[in-house]
Amino acid sequence: MVFRPFPPHGRGGPRIREIPLRMVLPNLITVLAICAGLSGIRFAFEGRFETAVAMVLFAAFLDGIDGRLARMMKATSKFGAQMDSLADIVNFGVAPALVLYAFLLDRAGSPGWIAALLFAIACGLRLARFNVLDEDLERPAWQEEYFVGVPAPAGAVLVLLPVYLAFIGVYQPDRITAFAASAFTVLAAFLLVSRLPVYSGKKLRVRRDRVMPLILAVALLLLLLFSYPWHTLSAGIIAYLLFLPLSARAYAKRAQVEEAKPAEEKAADAEAGVDIETDESAEPKA
């Protein structure tokens, strides 16, 4: 015999242990996010653009909560982390680019298609760089408060700005606006792969006396989002674009302060950052 027979399952094979349902639930949400993103592409090519954009935004929402849910349920795993990373390229790169292309960029011909491809590629590069930086233990602790470049979820919402503006009647889609949207798409792709420091807000703390006003503000934002979704998204994206230079300026000032610190304070901050990283690494990202 050229090949040896496989051992029979059950008796000679390895025993498959049972997996708790809480370990599977975050991965099911990730799969649901992929289905929503791909469904958004289908609706776009069927001409149902509002539903398509809603599905892409829903996919981004699901993709944002699966990791947090896994950490809350203590159901993180390496498989979930890899699956989540692969889902991001679909939900934050491919789906928004194709929805925008079907809605407007196809009117620009090849330049529109090139812009869509560049955005999808830039999203993949951005996610790969995020995974590498996430494993960099020598990075100063204060730099973990900033993203390197615009994060992929924000880029996915940002690149659809021409669609939001068309929904509220700011312009009528034509060949000229298609070329303008293609340039904006290339700009969004550049922001993803740039070295622009963007404040993440991960370590932001709220004072006790500001909790209630913050809850009220979030409730107002949600009400506006449900009542006037495209107006709210358009205003939010424009505000986010204005925030980027302020974030870069704050990063530069923080870098000057850190450089001016004595060596002893830098060592103490680095040690504190390692302690925090060790505590967080007990529950890896899903």
C-alpha cells in the first residue's frame, strides 16, 4: 500500500471536547456581521442603496461589539481573534467600497473603480499594521492612547459621506460628482494608511458630575441618528474630519512633554504601561 489507512474516528482518533456556548456566541456575531456586509453589497447592486448603507453600518456595529462581548463573557480565543480580523477587511474595506462604487463611482469609469480598489487595499494594510502594533510591547504606554492613522471602522463610515450627502439632497449623482467622490475615496484611503495620530479615547475617564450630562448627550445623539440618520452621519463625519488636525496637534504637544521628562519618570511610566498591558493581556482580543 502506498498510503497508510486513516485511523477510524471515535476509537483511534482524538476525542473532541465539548465547547461552551458562550465561546461560540461571539464568533456567531462575527459571522452575522459578515453576512450583513455582503448583503449590503447585494442590495447596492439591486439599487436599494439606503438598505445597502444601513446593512454596512449594521455590519460595522456588529463587528465592533463581538470582541467586547467576548471579553465580557470571558470567551476570547485565538480563533476568534483571527476570524474577527478577517471579517474586518470585508465589513470595513470591501463592502463600503463596492456600495459606493455601485451608487456613484461607476459613473467615473476606471478612475472610480481604481479609487474603490485603493480603499479596500488600504483597509487591509491598515488592519495588518494594527495587528502588528497591537503586539509591540516596546511601544511607550502613552502612545497607546492614539491610533496610527484613521481606524478601519471610522474609515468605513467616513468613505460613505458622498452617499449620505446625496440622500439628503445636497447634490445629484452625475459624472462630475463621481470624479469628486473618487478623489475623496482616495483621500480616505490615504488617511487609513497614514501615520496621522488619531486619539482613540480608550483611556478616557469621565468625572462623576459629568456622567448624567454625558448620558443625556448620548441619548440625544441616538435620537437624532434614528430620526435624521443621513443628516446626523454627515454632520458627524464632517466634525470627525475637523477633529483630525486637533488630534495630531495634541499628539505633538504630548510628545514634547514626554521627551522633556527625566529618564527616571520615563522608566516609571514604561513600567506602569507594562503592568497595564499584562493585566489586559489576560483576556486577549477576540
